[in-house]
Amino acid sequence: MINFDIPKSQQKKFERELKKYMKKNRKEVEHRVSQATAAMHKMSVRNAPRDNGDLRKNIKFDVDEKRLFGEVVSNAEYSEAVEKGTKPHVIRPVRKKVLANPETGEVFGKKVNHPGTSAQPFMYPAWNKARKDFLKGLRKAFK
């Protein structure tokens, strides 16, 4: 999950202004949270590399307007490896009875030196763009 923080020196001022604004315009903020979350979801799905489509299908989003909370999550177990890339590593065969020849005990497969993969960021660029658009919209609304 990616979050952004407001510097401590600005937090009290931000909280005061937010409370003042929220009394007048809560619906506007709710809309902007929903809009930013949906935009991040759409961009991350579009930016995700496409092989068999599993990565894209596993990107989900949720918005809780009452808590002013939006979340975009990639549930594919290999999402982080795609986003950040991997270092060179060794892939070893799994030693399971199902994979082994019952007569000889041989394991099917062999040890492989994997060169690693390049990063293919799809979540961070979407988050960064959605964050900028969200803050820009809030600035306009606060004026």
C-alpha cells in the first residue's frame, strides 16, 4: 500500500482547514476520493504488463466514502516482483511425491539460474498521477 504524509509542521494547519472545509463540502471531498481511487485503478490496470491477463484481473479497488478512504490493491502473488523486478536467483525443482517418479525417486525438473527480471512499475506511476490529480482537485476546492 502506498500512502502520503503531510509534514508535521503543516499537520495542525491542514487539520483545521480540513475541518472547516468538511463542514461545508464533505460531498465534494467524498467525490474526489472516489474519483482518485477509480482513476488509480484504471491507470494501474492499463499499465500492468499483459501476459495471460491474471495480473490485470487481480487489481481491485475499494472506496469507503464515510471514512474518506480509497484503496487499490493487486492481489496476484507476483505483483511485487513485477512492480519492482527481481535480482538474479536460483529456481530449484519442488521435491514432492507427485512430481517424483515412484520407481526411481527421480524429481522432474532441474535447477535453473534465473537472470532476474526488470521492474515494470504499474502501481506506483498510477498512484503518483492519481495523487497529483487528487491534491490539485482539493486545492481548487479549498479556494
